[in-house]
Amino acid sequence: MTKLIPMGLALALSLFLPGAFAQEAAIVAETTAHSVVRSATMEVMEVVQEAHAYADEDPERYYQQVLAVLDPVVDFRGFARSVMGPYASSERYRSLDESGRAQLRIQLDMFTDVMRTGLVRTYSKGLLAFGGSRIEVSETSPDEAEQSRVSVQQLIYSDATEPYMVLYQMGRDKQGEWKLRNMIIESVNLGEIYRSQFEAAARKHDGNLDLVIAGWSTEALET
């Protein structure tokens, strides 16, 4: 049976939730998708441990510390473009005149900032409230070096009878570095959920993307 997970907890579980990674303690000589997840997890653990002393009084400092860890390993722009779906597709971009293309680039930049801020804040809040868990991570496949996209599976053991299963969908950027592109939690695809919300908001506002983006933080992220 699929377990119901509140959005804040879902993001805390999905974005490198700290825990025990004993089975991956060995040093990985080359960068793999799995080693990226592990390294980011260790850094976030340090931030969270320190944040307990100041987060209540200075939450912005905490959010910025978490963002500093996630920014290099999460493809926020790619995630935002995927959420915008057909409204930011290559086909639509090519169909626009130069003025329209410039406007779409600005809108994508704005939405990327909104998504980055909202995801990091929601994740950070959920992470402070969630205790440590035992986590098992799938092993690096022998042919990962030749792959451009891989899924990293985590089993997260908490108070639930069965562990939560999280899939990190990782992809290489133009420099060949692994980036987080999407998350699937207990068969719930976060990218698809956000894309459906964006399309619904775009229909509501008759395709006015500026209104969709301006209202996104209250319409979609704080659910």
C-alpha cells in the first residue's frame, strides 16, 4: 500500500535526507551519481546539526546554508523548465519571435528562482522537524560511467512499518557532472505533480505565465 506523505516531509525525505550510509562508507575515487548523493547528504547533516543553535532566531541564515549545499547538485533550472512543461518547451520557444523568446527566458529565470527558494525553504523546515533515520542506498552499477541518466534508490527506515522508497533521477549536465533532475517518492512523481499544478494555474490565468509565477509560492509550494 502506498503511504501518504505530507509535502514538507516528502521534500525532506527526497532531497538528501541525512541518515546512516554505512554500506557506502568506502571512498569513491570517481564521481558517480551515488557519490554525489552521499556527499551532499554529509554536508547537509553538518548544516542541520549547526542550525539547531540558531535556526529559530535566524532562519534565513539556515536556508542560505542549505541552498549553498544543494545549488551545485540540483538542476533547479532544468526542474523548473520541466514543471513549466509545454509552456517552456523547445517547440514553443522556436515558435516565438525574438521578443517572445526574450520574455520566455526571463520567465524561466524567474520561475527557477521561485522554485529554488520554495523547495529549499520547504525542505529545510521539514528536515529540522524530522529525526535521524537509517537509510540504505542502492549500489553503483558497473556501467554507470557510460550512462547519462541513472536512478539512485534509497530505502528510508523511520517509524513506519515499511521503509519509504525514494528514487533520485540523476542526469549529467553539459560538463558531465551529475545533477538531481527529479524525485519519485513511494511512486509519487514530484515533477509530474508540480507540472500538473503549473498547467492548471496557467489555464486559470488564461496562459498568463507572469501571473502563474507570481502566485506560485502560495498556490503550489506551501501545500
